Amino acid sequence: MMRHRRVFFIILFFLLTTGSVRVEAQCSICTRSAQQLGERPAKALNKGILYLAFTPLAIFGLIGYRWWKHNQAD
């Protein structure tokens, strides 16, 4: 039962992360800088911001998951 639940959440995670429409991960300062750079460098800047944001979000997600699993055992 638990294995099926884990597989379901993994599949759901990948569907939600790969199926997003369009992500804009720029603050107002980065947006203004990207507008001055042009379209291609602006897209690269946006991808870089998303790349840098992934690691802390993954760490917090892992910590939250482990905390939740620990509380489920009680």
C-alpha cells in the first residue's frame, strides 16, 4: 500500500513540474535588466533563476517530507 502511494506521489510530482504552462521567475529588477538584454539572454536569465531556486525548494521539501513521515510513525 505504501509503495503505491509513493509511486503515485512521484508521478504526480513529475506531472506537476513538467506540465507547467510558463514560469516567470524574475523580480522587478531582474525583469528590467532582462528587457535591456534582449529576448535570448532574458530567457537564459529566467532559466538560471529557476535553476538556483530548485535546490532550496528541494531541500525544504525533503525536510518537510521526513518530518511528516516521522510524525506518521507516532
